[in-house]
Amino acid sequence: MTFKIKAIYFSLFGFCSLAIINAQKKVPFAVVKADDRYANVRVHKDDYRKIIDKVRMKKGDVFVYVKPAPGETEWLWIMYPEKAEVEKPFVRYDSLNKEGMVNKDRIAFIDQLPAFTPSKSKNGKSLIFTDNNNPKIPTAQRTKVVIDIYPSNAGFRKQVKDAEGNFITIDKIKPWGIKNEMPEGMTEIKSIRVQQPGRGSVFVREAIKNMFQPTMNFENIGVTSIDEDHIYLFMINGSGENRYTSLWAIKEGKVISQILLNNPE
């Protein structure tokens, strides 16, 4: 069974009224829960009941929820990226080529995990998310994720377009949030910073490259976590046919992966 990412995203929200995923509200991402060290994914071919393999996902691993598994009450159909044998420090996934079933008791939806408190900087160009879930931790020592959003200079970068005038790459990287022109006043993510006592980092450039028209609306962005070592940032950016969703996984203060999905309005 093969799915296209765009079709997946439409399908996801059509199932949100079902009791099995009633908690899922904004984005289709889920994660292996904190109280589980791993979760097995049943891999199928043709007939979904025919199991041909099992993949072990570790605590904190992220995937995309598709729908309840046909004929099952305890299993969900998911899609997930194929990891390289030798893991890289950071990987951006803009397609998902693996699928299977996972037990719903092993997973938690990203946007239903404990959330960080949002605020904006005084100049209005930075979004700040603070972990206020444990009031015993002094304010100055609480984890923060800061997203800096500024006017884009993409108009001065090297652009490649197809025969119809649509952007293929900007500085050799696929652009997100635009199609065949750059709107006036276009913005982009300039940096994302993780601030944690004793550790923290600035996102590597590959994790934010060519992410245009990022949201400034707290309804479309959130930071959650399963513990201090596993933090997740999701954003629904752009608009109309150029809308897209991004999820970053942050482990031990550093971004390790990103999943990008097209989801036109």
C-alpha cells in the first residue's frame, strides 16, 4: 500500500473524530512514550494482516499517524522514515517511505504531551517557549526554546525553477511555504535556540533552511516534551496551497531530526 504525503495529511484529520484518537487535535505526529523503552512496528506487505517483519522503535522516536489499522482496535497504522545504518547527527525527512502498525498503548501524540508556555520577545520577532510544568524549578533554570523570525533575503540567493516557473531549489535546497514567487514582506526562520541548564544549542542550519512564511500564531505552533531529554517543536506554516507542517525532535538539547509534510488548505 502506497500513500502520498499530501493525501495522508487529508486522511489524518478525517479520522480525528473517532474515539481511538479523540485526543489528537492539531498535528499527526506521535512518539514512543516515556514509560516504554521501545515499541515494535509490525511491517506488512499487500494484505495488512500478513506480517513480514518487525521494527523496534526506541523511546522518543517520532512517526506519522495515518489511521486506525483496518479491523483492529489496539493498533494504529503509521508511516515513518527509514533510518540509515549509521545515524547522522541531524536528518531532515521530507518523505516517509516505511509503514506498518504500532500498538496505541505504546505511543503518545506530540501535541498532547506536557506543553511549554508561549510568549513573544519585546521586538515581536522571537517566539519563546518555556517549560513551566515543574514550578519547583527556579524560573532562571527552566528550559526554553526560542524561534527567531525575520524578513527573508531569499531574493538574493541562487534560485532554480522548473519549466512552469515553480521553485525547485534555493541555494540547492528545496524551499517550503512558496511556489512560484516570493510574496512581499516574506519572512523565514533565522534561528532556533535550545536553552537548558548545563547544555543547549542553536539548531544546525540544515534544520531551518528555506522554511518560509513561518507562523507567528500560537494556535499553529507548540513545544512539548516527554522528559527533559526529549523535546518536540511543531509548526504549521505558510497558507493556502503552500501550507506545510514541520516537526523537530530535540534530544539532550540538540536537534536530531525533522519531518516536513505538505498540507494545503
